[in-house]
Amino acid sequence: MNLFPNLADKNLILASASPRRQQLLNGLNIPFEVRVIPTDESFPENLSAFEIPLHIAQLKSKVFESLLKDNEIIITADTVVWIEGEVLNKPSDRQEAIAMLTKLSGKMHQVFTAVCISSSNNQCLFYDETRVYFKQLTLQEIEFYIDNYKPYDKAGSYGAQDWIGLVAIDRLEGSYFNVMGLPIHLVYENLKKF
């Protein structure tokens, strides 16, 4: 039984090198291939919170525009961590990772993931928000995590599925998978309608 009859003659492409996003999309039991084109992820300074990943997910989609065949559908996504009016992207080095996790320690932050589903004649853009509550972390715990898990490819310097997620996340309001990098329940709904 095919849950996606609308996609029967389509090739689905995930434009992400993230193993987490690939794992989550795999869970929908729909065949896809991975294609990645490096994209400049800078954004206008006047954007805030969910506007940032919406902008970047669309940018990532735009680079595929002229390359998409009529039977191809591409999924692009971007995740940001937002705390106290500031965006935490991927850390550039160990010092920045320590600073980010110190900032998140003992506080609530929001994780926004935006997704853009595009074909040669259609586009669907949406996002999800999850509130994440961190317990207070010691510098020793923060350094242990960074040195052992090297979260330099992760927004806010952490992966919810890693050691730090197990010990630091006190509670979540919203989708856990959104924090991992893909609000898969929304991807499913939107693919069914696409």
C-alpha cells in the first residue's frame, strides 16, 4: 500500500548532508536520494527567530531551481536555536561552543526548523517550533560533551540525540524530531498534499 500515491512517478531528493535528517526521512518509508550543493547561509540582519530558517531553507532550495527535472521534488531544511533574542548557529570553534552551551544552561530556548519542499512548478514552505528546557550544566559537563562529541556541525552546539540531550534536556514542548533537525510529522503531512 502506497501512502503517497501523488508521488508515485516522482523522485524525492533530500538536500541535506545531515545524518539525522536522512534517518528521519528514511523513517517515512519513502525512497529518496541525497543531493547536496553548498549554499551561503547568511541572512539579512533584520530577520529574527523562525524567519531565519525560513529564509535559509528557501535559499537552499533556490540553488536547485534550474537543475530540477519535471519529475523531481526537493526537500531543503534549516534549523536554528533562538535564545533571549539571539540566534545560535553552528559554532566556529571550541570557545564558541562552550559559550553557547553556557548560555543555554539552566534556561529555556526555542528550536525552529524550516522546511521547503519544491518542484519545478510548486513550492511549500513551513516551520515548526519546539521549546527546550535545559538543566544547569557545569563547565566540566560542557567541556566533556564538546571534547567527546564535537558538535561543530550543530545549531546551538548540541544534538538532542547525543549525551548532552540525555543529561541536559529537562523537558520539551513540541516535537523532539524538530530539535533533531526535521519536523517529520509536518514533512509527512505536506508531502501527502504536495
